[in-house]
Amino acid sequence: MILSERFTDALTYATKLHANQVRKGSGVPYVAHLLGVASIALEYGANEEEAIAALLHDAVEDQGGAPTREEIRRRFGDTVTAIVDGCTDADTTPKPPWRQRKEAYIAHIPSASPSVLLVSAADKLHNARSILRDYKILGESVWQRFKGGKDGTLWYYRALVEAFRGASSMPIVDELEQVVSELENLVIGNW
């Protein structure tokens, strides 16, 4: 598959939307995460609409809510918007409490479309890889970045693996489970 100008437009739009955002605790420009998620999604067979949604998966949640959703719809269409919506755990300010949002997100996975499952799993895999890498470097202090702390974060990623496993047999779920298991084993080994 060759990506079209639409993908380039989405990358430019995502870069502008997230220009002043960095990854929690690391200072890495947020666009690195968006590129990582799109790369993973493409490596696991994403089509262009799914790859565009991967670039925009956090736009509604982090960069403007409903007005951003409508701009995505205008620029990239209903399919991309539906995938972004399926990857969004909250689009209001203030956001609902952390645990409530995460439980609701997990609960929606069994009914999510294959496109949402792919992009969401790519997002969670990129996040889990980042947490694992940072844990190896920083140790226990990494958990200070997360509202759920160590216990909540580990619970969330294990629950995601189980939800994805129940909803799909996509190979990306196998890799997500491997990364989450490695993280759990490292953490348990350090207790």
C-alpha cells in the first residue's frame, strides 16, 4: 500500500494539534507517540484510514473535544472519526475519574470494530513498550507519572490484554501480552 496525500495532511494536522504536548515525564515530543502508533498499526496491516486514525487517536481526547472531532470529520471523513471516537476514553473537561474512564474503555472493547481494535491495540502497545523501557531505566519512580500509580497501571494493561484477547485474535494482541507480561515480571521481581 502506498500512503496518499491524506496521510501527509493528517500527519501535518496531528503535529500542529499536539505541537505543545510532550509525553508524561520524558519530555519527548508527543508526535513521537503518534508516529509510533501509526507505525505499529501499519506493520500490523492497517489501511490508510486506520493509519490516519492512528495519527489522530488522541486529538479529540487531548486537543479540543467536540470541535476537534468535527474538524477531523470535515477533513478526513466519518470512518476516521469513528475510529478516533472508539479510541477516545473521554472528550469532556474535566475528565471523569481515572478508574471510571479506564473501566468504561475496557468495557467497550468487546463491541469495538476491527479498525478500532487495531488502532487501540497499537496505541496500548506503544504505551506499554514506553512504560517497559522507562521502567528499565528509571525503576519505581516511573509510576509517579500515572494517575493509576503502579497498581492501577498494571491492572489496566493486564485488563486491556484480556479484553483484546476476548475480542480478537489479531497478532498484535500477542505482542501486547508479551510486553505487559515482561513488565509485570520485572515489577514482581523488584518487589
